Amino acid sequence: NNFDMSSVEALTVEFDSDAYQDGDGANVIPGDLEYDVTRIAELKDASDEQKREYFKAIVKEFEGFAQKGVLRVALLPPGRQPLPTKIVLKVKYNADGTYDRHKARGVIRGFLSQLGIDYYASYAPTTMLSTARIVMAIAAKHGVPLHHADIPQAFLQGQVNRPIYVTLPNGIQIKSKILDAMRDAYPEEDRRRQPAYRLIKSLYGLASSPHLFSKLISAFLTKLGLERSRTDCTLFTKYNQTTGKWVIVTAFVDDLLICGTDTEFQATLKDALMKRFGTDLTWTEKVRSFLGLHCQQSADNYRITVTARYKIDDLFKRINHKVSQFQGASAPWSASDFKDAHERPETPLTARQLALKGEFRTVTGILIYIAITVRPDIATILNRCCQGAADPQRIHIVWLEKLLNYIHSHRDVGLIFDGHSTAIFKDVVHPLTRRYAELKDLSCMPYHCFSDANFADITGPRLRSTSGYCLYLFGSLVAWHSKRQTITAKSTLEAELIAAFSAADEAAWLHQFACSVPFLFCLQQPGAPAPNERDVPPVPVLVDNLPAIQTANHPRVTGNTKHIALRDFRIRDYSGDCDNVPRIRVYWVPTKLNAADFFSKLPPAPDFQRLARWLVDSPDTKTSKTADIGASATTTWPAFQHCRRTVPHQHSTTSTAWAVTL
């Protein structure tokens, strides 16, 4: 009975920010503002040369506000407090490390805004990194250029849905004659109200700015005829069923990735973007930079490489004045290093290790971003390092030191999206299909998922197991995961099951992705209707543990599995149990061919080079002798595999389920 519906009603009632409110004056237009460089606090510590460049950037920023109609002079209503603003200054560099420009950003101190008064909703989705990599893999597979569009001053585009009042930073103000003219238009009792500025459009720092821009870009793209995906609400597609031409757009806030075979619609989209968001919109025909990563697409468009070389360079520039020079290494760790640090934790730290301890959180924070974007080869060892983030011990510092040695000599390593052939097909998929007739369809499937677990990891204090999986699309790595399990597995079977459950979630999502846009996965021909969900091939999940495969495929409970939570057995639903749509199929794979082995344990140097070949584009992996890895692995099956009664993969012609029997 005491529930207040006002906040709920405010979410549904439209607020017209352009309509004049009580106390409003005229919109701030170019030329209405005056600047006093001596009073701008952000410029006091800058050198004369920097002050000139920053001042030009400040004038450009606030004149941009006036040009876009962001502010309106107003008298503050009684009882309202304006939100203060400030200026953020930054020197911006390109992805290749070259100077771009001095940049100034006018932002609101949004942490002072109040929920229910200044905003009601603040959530805004962003493109998942796996979705962005899927778009790159699709562009490389189809051999189409991957365009990049950067919307300038994106948060200034959205219309605010609440009356919000702000003040300008010191040194920037409206001309006095304009303010006097506005006051003269109101009665004497209103002229004593404090002057301020009412927002017509959103501004950086405002809590609702991301939400407002997300609604704007979504409505803009759907109005052009693009359809929003059900699996990722920041992904938009357009498909002509008659001609088979398509376009795909993914939006990471103001960064758009665009590719497709419909060149006419892409030209229309480019013109519409420039008309709506201004001619200063940046349109790159072939993506060169995305989220601070360096991208390069080949001349024939069938190969895209993504690296974090310049972020790594910046990392070493930041710590080199505190830490001595690093030496190169062929692998990020060795067993001897772990043994020494684990058995003798009381050994004093060296000067370089002490310096690394002081910068531990900074360095690991930068490396986390690099690892989750383009460097899966450092994910596992970084996982171990970050376990000591709160209180780094000697073993964590030694691991970080060895990792930096490896990164120092492998700066150009990154992801590769190749539309022709990749190492995972050559070394794993093709040998498996030649060995097993039941697996002949693997080479025809566009996606593959690998899962593995390291039971009772001795590098952890509680002997928790580690889960790892990796997901490939058209032979290119698009998703990976390495995480310490939250519960203590009491057997290898349980650890492998928990890892397979996590991999199955990602694989089922990719299957839903393929069902929603089958033409992007080469599953729909021009002129043909969209395939039914049951006609889309399930994602193969490759596991190297036969008991785990049996438990995942068959609805049975044993003494070793009865205690496992029922929610973990959703993998059986994904496999098509109880007449569900089969989204995955679980297969067996030899351990030496399991790419997820890289994410569950710390492999020795020879295995590291072998596994890294399937994950990243590295100079070391290109020259390593791994041509016969698949052939040697498939000729050395476990002994029980040679028994005549053994059928590792058995396919039933009367059911869509795949079984594993002994």
C-alpha cells in the first residue's frame, strides 16, 4: 500500500527535452560562450605549448556542445541543485602508437546525481568480445572488408528524459548580455533565481548517458531495416533472401564494426550515419583499430590479424623506469621456477621483484585486458598470478616476472582470422575425421568447442580444479575461458563434468547465434527458407575423458555423480535429451589434440609451443615442427581403444542423440 508508482510512471512517460520548461531561455549556440584561459583550473599545471593545444581542444569541445544544441540557458527551479561539470584532458594516440591529437572532454560529475530525480535507468549493453571476434571470423571467411565507424561525441547525441541542470567549469561562461536578456524576459521575483544550463541532450558523465545513446543507436539501425539479434542485442543484421546478400553491424558504444556482401546498403548506411551524427564521423574502409587493438586485413580480405603490440609497449614504458630490463623467454613459465618458489617462499625478493610487487595490480590489470582480448596464450599463467592480487607472495611475483619475460619477446603475437585454412583444422580436425568415420562430419561443421579440466591443481592452496575451454568458428579462435572451479571436485570425472558444463553453455549460445543468422554460417542458401533449429548442426564439444562423456550423454546417476547439482546436468538438455533441440554433441578427443588443455594447466615448454600454434599467430609457432602432431596423436590411441568391442562414438539412425559406450 505504501509503494510509490511515480518512479515506475516516469519510465513510461515521455519527456520532451526540446519543449520549453519554466525558467528556460535560449539554446546556447556557437559564439555565445566566452573563455578565460587563466581561470581554467585544468590548464594551470600544463606547459605553454600544451596549454595552447589543450585550449584549442577545450574550445572545440564546448563549441561542439553549442553546435549540437546540448545546452539551454535557464533559471534554476526552486529546490534544485545544478550538477557541476569539469574538463578531462588527454593526449590521444593511434593504435600504432603515433600521435593523434590533444583531446578535451567536458563531463558531468555524475556521481552527484540522484536516482529518481536526475535519472531512472542507466543500463546499456555493449558488444561481447566473443561477438566482435565472431564478426571478424565471418568477414574473413566470406572475404569481405571489415569496416569501422567511430561516432564522434556519441553521448551528446541522446535526448535526455529528465530535466537536468548543470553549471559550466570555471573559465567558461555565457556572455553576460545573453544572460541579462534572458532575465529581462521574466518577472522581477524570478530574476533572483540562480542561472544555470538545462541539458537538452545527454553529456559524458551523466548516469543515463550510455542508456540514452544505446536506445538511440538501436532505434536508428532498426529504422534503416536492420534486425536486432536475439542472442546479442548489440548485433544487427540485414538479409535479402532472394539475392543472398547480407550486412552485419555490431556496436560497442560508439565503435561500429560493419561487414557484408550488400555493398549498396553499406553505402546507404554510411551516408545515413554521417547525416545523423555529423560529417566528422570516422569511417575506415578496412578496420585498423578497435578498442585500442591494432587490426590489419589482407588485400584479399581473407585474413585479419589483431594484436595488442602497442598496449604492451606502453606497459613496458610505464614500468621500465622502476623495473630493470626484461629478458626474452620461449614460454611464460617452467617447472623449476614453480618448484623453487613453492618450496622456498621465504627467499628474499630481488630488487626487480620488489619493484614488480609495488606495481603488481597495475601490471596484472593491463595484462587482464590483453589476455581477454587477443592473447589467450597468457590466460592460464595470468590466472595464477591474479590469485595473489590482494597480497602477492613470492610465487605470484615470480610467475609475473617470467610472464613479462615471455611477453617482452612475443609482443607481436595475436589472434588470426583466416578464411582459408588454420592450424586447428590441419592438426586436429582433419586427423580426427580421417581416423573416425563417426567424426567425418566434424570437418564440415563451422564451429568446434574443446573442454578440459586439471583435477586438484597443486598450484592452489585448496587443491581446487581448473576448468578451461576454447571455441572456434571457421577454424578461428573466438572465445576462451580459464577459471578455478568454485567447488572442490572429488574426482577427475567430476572436474571434467564441471568444465564440460561451462563449455556447453558457450557452445549452446553459439548454436542459438547460428540459428538466428544461418546465412552468416553458410547454413542457408540464397532463395532457400531459413533452416529449422533442428536442422542446424549441433556444436561439437570435444572432451578427453570417456566417463565424463558417458555421464553427459546418458540420463543416469551413479555413486560418483549423485551429489552433483542438478543444474549442472543441463548439458543433457543441450544434447537433445527429453526431445529438446540438440544444440551440442559431446565427442571424445585424444588429450594431445585437446586445445583446451592449454587453459586448464601450465604446460611445459614443448607442449606450450604445440598448443600455442592452435591459439595465436606467433613467429615461434610458425616455425615449430608440428606438421605430424595430428597423425602421431591419432595413431597412439589408449590401449583399450583397440578392443573390437570398443566403439568410442556410436551414432543411432533412429535418434538424434550421440552415445559413447565401452
